[in-house]
Amino acid sequence: MGVWLCGCATQGARTTRLAAEDFADVAAALAQQLGSSAAFMERGPNDELWIIAMDRVENLSSDVIPVSEQWWLMARLRASLPMQTLARERGVRFVIPAEHLAEVRAREPELAEAAPLRSPTHRMGAVFRSVTRFGRGGRTDLYHVDFDLVDLRDGELEWSGSYEFKRLAFGRSWD
């Protein structure tokens, strides 16, 4: 299904809540997984442009993430260097729905790039889940993000992947 990134690291945060900095790692993992997938492997910068609408964000985690923040996070993900590099090298463009651009513009105007006039060829969704555990060492939240990419021409699933990480009360940790 997806690539699970493992290692050991912590950062100095004092919360287990999902943080914007987590999206740098999610973006890197997503770009790596997409780039090595069968759907993207043969694509190049001069292939017919795929317009991928990041059109569904579902929060099933224990964190309360307002809708405006969800779309801001997707805009940050789309604008990240790994995703921009992937888009340039594989002839794709990631866009967010026009109805969510105002929410993004309110938080970070430079991320609210308008969608192209062409209709999307694909759609990508993201689902966030978490599990909380309390133990002697404190609280730990395990976050799991699932992505899927569907071809809108035939409704076929082109790719799916996931990424997970832990946040401990004293920072983030990978096993």
C-alpha cells in the first residue's frame, strides 16, 4: 500500500497535537511515494498535463482541525518543495477547490494560487486518523494519513499511499 518511514527522532514541542511542521515530512513522503508509483514512474515534464484536484480532506483524528485549517494545510502540502519538484518533473499540477481558496488566502495569501481554467483530470483525497495512548511516559498520539488518487476519466484508483508518525508529549518520535 504505502511506504512506512522509520527512524528515531524527537523535536522540542510540548504537545501531541498535529503541527504544521509535520506536513514537511508528510509532503516529502507523499512526493516520494507518488514519484515511485506506477502511475507516475513513466511520466515526464512534457507529458499531457494532469490537473490533480486535492478535493477531499477528512479529519478522523482526535484533533479538532477547523475546515479552514485543513485546507490551509493542504495548500502548504501542495506548495512544498518536494511536491512542486514532483509536479514539475512529472507533468502534473496540484490544485485545491476554488471554494476553499478564500480560507487559504485568509491565513497565507501566497498559497492561494487560482486553479487553471482546465478541468481536473484526477482527484486526490486525504484522510487523517489518530490513536491516543496514555502511559507512564505520558501521552502519545499516533497519526496516520491516507491518500488516494483517482482518474476522473474512468473512476479508476491510480494510486494510494499512507504515512504515519507519533507525537509524544515532549515532541515527535519515529519508531
